[in-house]
Amino acid sequence: MNVPLLTVTAAVPAVGAILTAAVPAARRTAAKWLALLFSLATLALAVVVAVRFEPGGDRYQLTESHAWIADFGVRYELGVDGIGVVLIALTALLIPFVIAAGWNDADPLETQSSRWRPTQGFFALILMVEAMVIISFEATDVFLFYIFFEAMLIPMYFLIGGFGDRAHAGSDENAAAQRSYAAVKFLLYNLVGGLIMLAAVIGLYVVAGNFSLQEITAARAAGTLDMATNTERLLFLGFFFAFAVKAPLWPLHTWLPNAMGEATAPVAVLITAVVDKVGTFAMLRFCLGLFPEASKWATPVILVLALISIVYGALVAVGQRDIKRLVAYASISHFGFIILGIFAMTSQGQSGATLYMVNHGISTAALMLVAGFLISRRGSRLIADYGGVQKVAPVLAGTFLIGGLATLSLPGLAPFVSEFLVLVGTFARYPVVGIIATTGIVLAALYTLVLYQRTMTGPVKEEVRTMPDLRVREVLVVAPLIVLLIGLGVYPKVLTDIVNPAVQHTMSDVKQTDPKPEVAVEAVPAEKGEAAK
């Protein structure tokens, strides 16, 4: 009997969300442990998916296909390639840390009624987001993907607006207003992108007659489906706009700093390390797979937007006074690198972009979660309110430093490999673009080291003099992420072996090959004996 492994992997956190929400109000601790248990079960299933996936096998594996809305050509179709496998693994890996880090973030205040159940709702929403993200990475039916691409906005809206950061400057009313503004802005931006994509999804059905990614790409490769040039470009723009909002790409990025700033640190990790990856993943799977010619047509403009994201995000991060908003703008810069690698149209660039999605997720989770622990102790997100933390909480300061160094892509840590591949792949085809992109590296070093210097070094401020160091639960959250950053920095082959075959399929979709290096090689003189022959 064949177990529908992909369906089960997405269903387990969804079932966990329902059961967690049903836990009685007074049993908050039971709800937390139940949510953690289901997240660990999902992680185990993601490991099984990775083990059963054969990098040298078919492009889409562990496939499932069932009739759903037959009259409109909609099927329940799932399948994973190497890119989907590593992103499912990233999602399943991070959610247990998000839950453990947010263990006490949603406990009701003393002034709230005992009937109020924010704890159960908080962890149920996290699990529901996990289920929707995982099935988005698995869906090979465009309509099925669209449903969950949009549906994940609802639990994220409540996580941002209903469970905001308690370390907010100002009154409770002001904090609630800021959270509401951030949640509504997040929802509106992504809904607009989703509505435009819906029009493109309908247009794709009119042209292709079905929503199956595999059938449409096969028909395009065989020459039996020929889209008019203008039609393909319009459909591409509809899809890309929605993914660029989710990613986020400049100038559609402005919702992210608000959302990450007002959310709790674990939810901020959920936004940028998990949910936003759906946008960049979809660019690889759907934009390049469905609309190869339009993707090449739009590449020059997208590369410019990616460069602006890289430089703009890093420059604004340098001037931030709020720790969480600094990490948000740094993420905008990093997403610029990811999109740059995707549209460099080289195997190195796309492999680097995929690794960047994984490594950025881990490094941002490490930095943001430690920042959340720091903020919860001091009760402030402002950089100026800290100083000398390393003298009173050395473990906290040390883990914060490693997370920061990973963010600036220090050699030996995982993000360096992905950033290096993106730049090599970009230089190979667009050397000027690659040169400009390297400025993001310099600026990353600036905002990261200045952040550490202002918060962790110098005289000990009176307000942080009694600050406790990381507790056992907090160390257990951060330590595995740091081990992963070092391990994948030293040995990235465990990921590249899975990713590279999928990247080659994507390169084949867009009919691109890597440019040959233009290096003059001097002829080696033959041995005298060989010359005589």
C-alpha cells in the first residue's frame, strides 16, 4: 500500500492545529506541548521525504494525482523536486524552534479573562501556516497552489495583528493600533498581488486548457502549446507581481518592516524565514517553468529591481534604530540576492539562490530569535537602550554575534556559500550587475557590526546590568541553528546534491546554458618524443 507521503506531511500540522485549538483554556501548557509534538512529527515526515527522494531520478517524485474539480480541469496534484524537498525540510525544521522560542509569548495577561485562549490560538495558527506552506511547496497544480498561496494570509494576519510584540514603546492603545496597521498592510499588499495572480491563473487555463504544471511544461517543450508573445508576457507579469510582493522585492517591500517590527520574534521568523520563501520558490517553479520566454524578456528589469533591493535594503538597515526593523531591511537586501541568482539564468546562480533560501532562513531565525530573547529582557526594541550586554550575558552576546556574522555571510558559515554562488553565477553572464551587487556585502558588514558594537560592547548600561543570560530552553532553541550554520558552511554538498539536478531542469525549461569562461589558455608544448612522432 502506497502511503500518500506528501499529503500526510502537510496534513499532520493541520490536524495538530485543530487539536491544539481545542485544548481547554486552562491547559495552556498542554497546548504548547501538543503543538511542539505535532511540529516534531512533521519534521520526521520531512526527513522521510528527503530520504525517499532520489536526486538523480524523475524531476517530480512522490507524486499524487486525484480528480478534484474535473469540469474546470483542476486536480489535486502534488510532487516535489530537489528545490521543493529542501524548502519543505527548512519549514519543518524551523517550526519547532519557532514554537519553543514563543513558549510564553501568547500567555494571557493577568487582566484578561480565564476564558480567553490566546495560547491555544497562537500555536494553532503557527501549525496552520506550516501546513499551508508545505502544501504550497508540493503543489504541481497551479490552481491548488494558488488556493494555499492565498489562504496562508489569514492565519498570518491574526498572528501579526492579534499577537504583537509586548516590547512596544508607548501605550497599549498605541501598540494595538500599530499592530493592526501592520497586519492590515500585510494583508492588503498580498491580497492585491493574489488578485492579479488569479486573473493570470484564469488566463493560463484559457490558453492551456488545464492547470497542471507538468502537462503545460511538457506541452511547451514538445511544441504542442504555443502562447502568443504578448499573452505569455501578460501572464508572466500577473504571476511575478504576486510573487514579488510575497518575496518581497523593491518597491513592493514596504509591508515587511511593519509586519516584522510589530510581530513577536518567532512570528517575525515565520514571516521572513518561511512564508516569504514561497514567493521566491514560485518564481523558480512557475515563472520560469510556465513562461520561459517571458522570463528572459523581463530579466533586465528584474535584475535592476533586485540590485535596488540589495543596496536599498542594506543602506536603510544601516540607519535603523529598531533592532527588528534592522533585521527586516537586511532581509529585503538578502531577498534581492535570491532573486538576482534566480534571474541570472545560470546554474550557479540558481543553485546559490536555492541555498540562499535555506541558509537565510536558518541565519535569520538564529539572529531574530536571539534578538527576541534580548528584547524580552529589556522590554525595548531600540538599539540605543542597550550597551555592554556581553559583560553580563556572554552566551546571549556570543550567539547574537554568530547570527550576525552569518547574516553578513562570513566565510565558514552557511550563507557565504550561497552568496558566493549567486555572485559567481551573476558575474558569468552580467559582470556589471555582479560588481554592483557586491556593495551589499560591504554594507551588510557595516550594519551587522555596528548593531553588535552598540548593543553588546562598551559600558554596561544600568538597565541591562541585571540582565540574565540565556536560559536552558533558549539555548536549546539557538544551539542547533548555530550548529547547522557551521555544518552547512563547511559541507554544503548535502544540499547541492539534491538541488543541482532540479536547477538543471529549470535551466532546460528556459533553454539556457552556462556561459563559457572567456579565458585564454596557452598551449602546452609537446614533449620532444611526442613531437617526433
